[in-house]
Amino acid sequence: MNHIKKKHGKQSREKLRGQIAIEEDDYSKVAQIVWSYDNIFYKGIDKSSANQLIQFEKESASIFYTCLMEIRISRKRPSLKTMYKRAISK
């Protein structure tokens, strides 16, 4: 979560990427995104950890969320690697 706060927590930085900064209450949405995703993708092997990566996407309240989960064999469950969101223009 330190990575998410550091890399995706400032609105000035995220605006340049066309995204919205992650806020504290967004972390509570991770389970909903993972359990009731709209899209899921296998993203391959992480170069630094050699763990597998799965990307979950979910649209909710005009916001498009993306969660990248890392499958850590030692913990026997997925862990949140990064998260970002963007507004959906309609």
C-alpha cells in the first residue's frame, strides 16, 4: 500500500496520467473489485518478485478501477500490488 500512496495518491501526478488519485476509502473497494470484477487479465510474471500477476477491473459510480494482484505462494493468497482509477467519460 505504500507504493499506491506514493505513486497514485497525489491528484497532481495522477491528472497527468488521466487518472484520479487513490484515497483511503478506495482500499475498502478492493474486495468488491476482485470478487465482482467486470474484466480480468493474466498479466504475466513480475520481474522483481517472480510472482504471477492478475489484473481486475471494475466500473462503479462512473469510476473505472484497476487492481493488480500479485499471487504470493508463500502467503497462499493474492496481495494487492497496485491500484489506480480514472473517471469514465460518457
